[in-house]
Amino acid sequence: MYQALKQRVLDANLKLPKYGLVTFTWGNVSEIDRELGVIAIKPSGVEYDVMTVDHIVVVDLAGNQLEGTLNPSSDTATHLELYKAFPNIGGVVHTHSRSATIWAQAGIDIPALGTTHADYFYGDIPCTRKLSQAEIREEYEKNTGLVIIEEFAQRKVDPKAVPSVIVSGHAPFSWGKDAIDAVHNAVVLEEISAMALATRSLNSGIKIQPELSDKHYLRKHGENAYYGQR
Amino acid sequence: MYQALKQRVLDANLKLPKYGLVTFTWGNVSEIDRELGVIAIKPSGVEYDVMTVDHIVVVDLAGNQLEGTLNPSSDTATHLELYKAFPNIGGVVHTHSRSATIWAQAGIDIPALGTTHADYFYGDIPCTRKLSQAEIREEYEKNTGLVIIEEFAQRKVDPKAVPSVIVSGHAPFSWGKDAIDAVHNAVVLEEISAMALATRSLNSGIKIQPELSDKHYLRKHGENAYYGQR
Amino acid sequence: MYQALKQRVLDANLKLPKYGLVTFTWGNVSEIDRELGVIAIKPSGVEYDVMTVDHIVVVDLAGNQLEGTLNPSSDTATHLELYKAFPNIGGVVHTHSRSATIWAQAGIDIPALGTTHADYFYGDIPCTRKLSQAEIREEYEKNTGLVIIEEFAQRKVDPKAVPSVIVSGHAPFSWGKDAIDAVHNAVVLEEISAMALATRSLNSGIKIQPELSDKHYLRKHGENAYYGQR
Amino acid sequence: MYQALKQRVLDANLKLPKYGLVTFTWGNVSEIDRELGVIAIKPSGVEYDVMTVDHIVVVDLAGNQLEGTLNPSSDTATHLELYKAFPNIGGVVHTHSRSATIWAQAGIDIPALGTTHADYFYGDIPCTRKLSQAEIREEYEKNTGLVIIEEFAQRKVDPKAVPSVIVSGHAPFSWGKDAIDAVHNAVVLEEISAMALATRSLNSGIKIQPELSDKHYLRKHGENAYYGQR
């Protein structure tokens, strides 16, 4: 019943090792079918090189398992919160990709420093606040989602315009219109994270010009976008 | 009619992923046929692994599209300005290669620090000034070209002796006698940018000896060059 | 007689070049059969691409060679001490993997800075004290093991909860329930070492929240672990 | 007549791209036949992927070309000086490998910081003084060799115990008992150069314990060496 959705989610998960975003079984990608109200997601702890479409798990928005015999990713509750709070997103990915994780560990927003960033992200990429002891102790994965949502709400950041976040002390989450698009954004996030690290070591106070950020973001994503084929 | 030119431009574009200079569809290479007054260039937003010679777009120096059904690279206007202002160049390439982009984001010239640099570039590689708000708002890509040209004119730098530039807050452009030669210079630019980052972190005030720069540049490119086979 | 053990040790050794943990013949992996009281280990100075199961050397816990015509790894005495002192470990690996070695050379514990670390290591990864001149002069490899054991004892660190160490001025050792598991931990060690280097350069005082470390370590390794398939 | 020598030199040159030590045609390896008094060396500016044994050039110790129709490497005169001054070496290699070149550009000796270094190099790897304007202007490549030799003589460093040097503002040279051994040392040099960069950024004053350096160097290279198979 969910075969096409599961196949897309498998394909998107297999992009993670291809793009060098994961070590071992780290990382997970999901996609939502909003009409059916179901999410397909990677199983927990399965190696990428033996993963098949039958391993992909389907759950509903309350987290009930509808298909698949394996446990879903232990981060499933985070994905569910993001889908519920961000109605325009169709895919979510979590990795521990090296450079984005470095910024998350440092607890510092990834600053917008150039047009590579601006082509995909409209402004700095937020680092969440730390979770409280209570938030960590109970329903940790769900609370990780809630803290991300809180960060975007408080900063009035549109998750469509900034399709990634780093969770303090942890690692990044990215999203997109579907699973493959989420992975695409995760690849870009890793590249701009690496660039930002070295840029700041060369010039600690530098920021992108706001009008340059506007130009690059809007020529790709704005109403009058003229990048690519239309 | 432009088949050979288009094939060379396709081949040069396909070198970008081969040399690790690009992520996804980022980057673009063009070549000019000065007799015919036409430029062949990569289409905008097409994946490298499906790109064929039929995707390559041909435009004249005024930017009119002569061949190809896809939109040319959104950076075409920058290429055109460079071809018009620098009469000795035959190929242009734009990438967001990591280390060169880091220097561009930092807004700092890439300093000549050793013979690897001097073998290809005669002196520091300029970082342009920032574009003004007006230059960004209208004809941004054309103005990017004009700011590069202004930088070389004001510094009295010969674009043949320094076949690369970094645009402040953005990324590098390189050029050469043809498309493949431009890509060759882009590869070297990336390597020396990476070396310069770490060299300056070890020894912040270091510069190459001017006479060593002269020697290495001129033994390859001077009148009495003796490097390679002649 | 020890064919299966030797095959597992060969397989684990061949993972070292696969995961990019070694240059040339550097590095060695062993596994113990605690019932038989024997250890299989890589021979000294043999290239990975010609290594076969017949090259693997079997020794007893006193270091007497039981099988194999080649000399065992020159680090065999270190492995033996670790097996004798840490009764729960089944495999040991030594590499000079780049980032972990950098921390060893700097003589600084690898700090726990994020959940990637906490998923595998419960707290900082100790750097041993320097060996004395006498410890270096005689029975150096045995003393390397003894200094590791002393470090864990003095700090009251459980080698099962922190399955790696860095030896001051030298390089890392990792261990696990068998040879493959030890190599798995060595791969993670290298990744978190690289992340920690850059994290500290961004934010020199940062540490992981203790409750986040607890959560991630215990959701994978605690009594009520819920990560992966069970 | 020199077929076997030329084949060994070809094989050693082809290791340079394999080990990631070179970009394009950068780098060159030679080997000497001391009985015949001839040196085989890479031709100048030939791509590695089309290089055949017939491209390898043979010269005598005075630099006279005995075999081959192509020009020898432009660095041949440096190789000749090293062979004449260091009677125990049989192979020489020059690269612009990234991390070693960074130290050369910074003009700083590569410090001995750990056992990875000590396994191959007995003490710091010297950075030469700068060449004078006169030394650069005339017979530059020969003078590069002479400055290396001067550095080892003045510091009383045995070129067999420290089989590499970095030339100030330029790049490394390595040597060994034959061409392949020289390349082997160049690979190690690159690895320890990368490690030393990050080690010093973590702990700027650190040095290896002298007795640890002795132990590791001598257990591999001393009279009573016990590393590897004998």
C-alpha cells in the first residue's frame, strides 16, 4: 500500500552514505504522505548496505506502527513533531555530518557568510537552546522536536526559508518538500558549515551583506526566480 | 555549427565534479569563439551526470541565445563582461570550490605564499570590493563582471598573469586560454587557497620572497621559460 | 585449530585500510579466545593487500607463539596487558588514525562535546601520563599497556564504558567485545576526535551537558536501551 | 640498457597520484644507479596517466642526457646535487603535497611531536634558509640542492636519519634507499605534517619526549631493531 513512499524513503536514506554524511548506521530520513497521514522512516540500527524497501517502517502521526517488523528510527518522535508543526515540509533528515555537528557541539548559530549559504538558506541557521534536565529525562526525542519548533517560533524564522537547524550539543536536522529534497539541503548544510568554520577563523567578525543574501535567495526561491529551468 | 565548441565546453564542465570543485549543479564553464563572436556555456541547474552536448547553450556577446533550448547559466552575464574586457582569455569558469570560497567570504585577497602559487599566479589573487546595493539590485550578474574588471584595472593587474579572482562574499572566477585551461586554473586556485589558509594560521605575517615568485612564474610563463616540453 | 579466530582477526585488520584508519602497515587488531586462553594478532610489517589468514599469528597470554611463522605485531605486549587487566574485552585495535593521534600528541584528553561522543563513550577519553625513561627503555610495549591500565584505575573509569584511550605522545588504542567491535569503536573515536578539534577552536570552553551524555549513552547501552533492534 | 631502472622510476612516479601527493604533473621521482653513475627521472610536464617507461629520461651525474627524447624534470639539478652530497641515498622525490608545503611556506621546521614521526624521522624535519637573490637568479635548481645540503651540514643532521627536508617558501624533498622508498617517506612526511599542524594548534608548546623518539626510531632502524619481519 505504501510501496512508492517506502521506496522513495529507501532511496533518500541510501543517499546519506553516498554523500558522505554518515558513519555506520547514523542518520535517518523520513517522508510524509499528508493525504494518508502516514510517515515512512528508516529502521533503527540497520546497515545501509543491506537495507531494503521491506525494512522501511510506516507510522501514523501519533507514532503507531502501521507497516514493517523492525523498530523505526529512535528519532522518529522528533520527525513527527516537525511534520505536525511545519505543515509545508514533506521530508525530514537527521545526520551527524561532521561540520554541522561541530557547530551544534559549539552551541553557535551557523552564520550566513556568503552566497553559497544564501542560495539555500535565508539567514543564519539557528542553534536551539539546550534541553532542560526534565526535557532530556522524559520523551527526549519528542522534546528535541519541540525545542526546534520553539526556536523557529521565537525567532520568527520561516522553516521553509531556513530548512535546517542544529540542536545544541547534538547535531543537525534538515527538511524539504520531500525526502530527497531534505537530503539535498543536508548536503548543502554540511558544505556551508565547513566553509563557515574556516571563514570565521580568517575573519572573525565577517557577515554577508543583507542585500546579497536577499538577491541570491530570491533569484532561486522568490516569486521572480530566474535560476535553473522553469 | 558550433558542435566542436559545445563539445569542448561540455568536456570542461564535466571536469568540475571530477576534480571535486562542485556540489550538485553548482559551477559553470564557458568558452568563446572569438572569430564567430559566440560563447558556449553550461545550462542553468542541469545535473552533471545527465548533461549532454545538446544541453550546452550558445549565445552571442550581447547575450542573445543562438542555440539550445535550455536557459544558459544564470551567471552568463558575468562571463560576457569578462570576455569583452579581457581580450586574451578564451575560457571562463565559476565555482564555489571550498577553500577559494572561504577566502571570498572572508573578503581577503589570497596571498602569494609559495612557489605552488607562483607557478601559476603572479602575485596575490584579488578579492573584489563589495557590490553596492544598486549593483546588486539591478543587473547583478553583469555588475559582478564589472566589479572584477574594475578591480584588475585599479590594481593594474594583468588578467593573463593572475587568471583568477574572488568576488567578496561570493566565490571565485577563473579563466584561461580556453575552457579546459580555465578549469585547470580553478583546480590550482583551490589547492593554493587551502594551503594559504593553514600557512597563515601557522605564520600570520609570512609572504613569498618577490624574487622567488618571479623565478617560478617566469620559468613557466616567461619568454625564456624552460618548464615542460617545448 | 584457531582457523575461525584467525579469520575474524584477518577480517578486522582489513577493515583498517577500508575505513581510512591506517597508512601502509600501520595499525594492528587482535582478538582473544578466553576459553582457550589464546590471542590471534596481525603480523608485524605485512602489507594489508597481501595479508592472508595464514599470516595471522596466535600467541598465548604469556606471549608464547603457538601458530604462524611470522613475528606478531611489535605491539603484542600491549594487547596482552589489556586482555589480562580488562576481563570483559574481546578485541583490541591500535592505529595512528590522524585526529585521535593529534590529541595524543597534544597530550590532552579527548573531551566529550556532543551526543556523537556520548552514543559510544561515557565521558572524556583519557590521555595517559607520559611513560618514564625507565618504562620506555625496558619492556616498552608492555609498559604502554600498564600505563593505560593505571590511568583507568586511578580515574575509576570503566573500560567497557570508555572503550578507547590515547597514549601521550603516541596514538590511540580501542577495544570492544570482539575484534570487529574494537575496530568499530576506533572508527567512532577518529570521527569524534576530528569533531572535537574544530569544536574547541570555535568554542574553547564548551562541554556536553552531563544529563545529555547520560541520555545518549544509556539509550544505547543501558539496561533499558531502546536504540536499534532487540 | 637502463630498462629496469627506468621501469622502477616510472612505477615510483605513478605512486604519487595514487597516494594523493600531486595535482596534475606536479612532483617528480628519480633513482640512481651508482655503479653506472646514471640517474633516471620523470620528464618535465607530462601527465601521469599517459606516462610510459619510454618517457623516462636518463642523465649522468653532470646532467648530460643519455636516454630519452623529452626534457627531464626542471628539478633535475636539485636531484643531482642531493645524490652527489648524500652518498647513501638511492632515490629522491619532490612534491608539493599539501601539508608539508604548508610548513615550507610558513618557513618553520616540522617538529617531532609523536611516535608516528619518530618511527621514520629522527628529530625535527629541517626547513632550509631562504635562497639569496643571486642563488635564485642563476642556477636556481642547483642552488636549491646546495641549500638543502648546507642545512644538513650546519645542523649536523644525518640525511639517512631524517630523509626529508622542506625548502623555505617552496615545498618538500624526500629521499630513501631507492625511488619507491623515497616515495614511501614522502607519504609519511605528508601525514605527520598534517598531524603536526593540528597538534600545535591544540597545544602550541608541545614536543615529543626525546627518549620516546629514540625508542621508536631505534626499534625500527637501530642495530637491534625488532619491528617487522627480519
